[in-house]
Amino acid sequence: MTSQLHTVEFTEVCWLYSGKGAWYFVTLPTDCAAEITFFSKARNGGKRTGWGSVKVTAQIGKTVWQTSLFPDSKNKSYVLPLKAAVRKAENIVPNSPVKVRVSMPMP
């Protein structure tokens, strides 16, 4: 039996974290973040997970990977971390637009 997935797609600019380490992120648009929050709460019975993170399947170009979205209270959204293997495979550099697909199982 396969579960249905809720998917959001968007294009946003990749940015480099200014603190320690060279972490790259994409911030989800607030409407996409609202959808993710709704389905995450429904799936978890209204309970928050550790640090408010949400497990998802992400896709950029042909690269698909399992990851987590992390809440960004400043922007009232989530951020998607882009690991080095994804950045290299898809030629992602800071300040470039990135087309992203994020999926999660529906409740």
C-alpha cells in the first residue's frame, strides 16, 4: 500500500549562512510553509517534533534526497538545508534561484 504525498513546488534564491560553517539554505515561501505546517500537525496529531523540524523528501533537478525542514521564526517559514552533494550535482551557488519540490506523506 502506498501513501499519498502532499507536494509543494517553488523557486527561491539559495543563500549562504553567515555564521560558522558553510551551510546553504533555501527559505520556503510562506504559503508553502503554511501547507507544510498544516499537514505536519495533522500527521503528528497536532504535536511538534524535535525542534519543530519536518521530515520530507526534497528534489532539485534530478537529485532527490531525504532531509528535514527547520523552522525559521524570523521569516515565519522553514528553511531547507542543501548538502554539498546536492549543490555539486545541481551546480548550485549562493544567490542563485533554485527550483525545489518538497513532498511529505499525507495523514
